[in-house]
Amino acid sequence: MRIWVDADACPQVIKEILFRAAERAQVVTTLVANTVLRTPPSPFILAIRVAKGFDVADHRIVQEMESGDLVVTADIPLAAEVIARGGHALDPRGDLYTEDNVQERLAIRNLMQELRGSGELIGGPAPFAKSDRHLFANHLNRILTRPKDAS
């Protein structure tokens, strides 16, 4: 298993959790972004810089990931593609995407995008909270410690 991070919008506190987990579990963790990323020196932590553009990082992650890999992303269309390819997807707020919930979340996302586009809905997600960080860390730990044949 490898961990892929859609890193452009990933909160730094989540990246720090991932850095510690990569070292502890000795799992290769690759951050993909269209900006320069600072990462600690480690054989388990890599950064890939992609060209700027719509969904360039997402496409690179889908191209590189394999079944059983974990992708950390808040991008629901990317999460849906990861699930369809046999991967695991975890939102930085700690929500685990599954075959059972990703299509519903995609439909809700599309509806919200439509409402925002029409001016009927203003605002974005709630601020990142300490509880989000704990939920993320708990899900990450469960994924990393599950038996290899249970992926």
C-alpha cells in the first residue's frame, strides 16, 4: 500500500500527521501538488510537482495509484475514481469514502455547486476543527494497521 495526497488544499496539520504515520508504518507517502512542497527528509515521503491546471494533480494520482492504495483528498470526483479503481479514499476532515457513500456525496456536491453557481447558496465548508484532525488520524491508523489481506 502507498499513500497519495492531493496536497494543494490539504491542511498542513494533516500533512504532519501523514509524515509521522509514513515514518511509523514505513509506508511510502507521495504528496502531489502544483506548488513546491516542503517535506521532511525521509525515504518514505516524496513530493511530485505537476503543472498548474484543472485536475492535473488528480489525474497524476489516478495514473500512479494501484488497487489497495490510500488517497487523501477533499475532491469527491477524485475519491469516486479512486474507489472505482479499488483504492481507499479519506477526506482530510476524517470522512472515509466508500462504495456505499461516494456516489451520494458526489450527487450532493454537484447540487451544492449548482446552488452556489445560481447565487442561491453562499459560503463554504465549516472551518477545520480539532475534531476533524482526530477523526482523520483515527481512520488513517485503522487503515494502516488493518491486516494486509483485509484491504
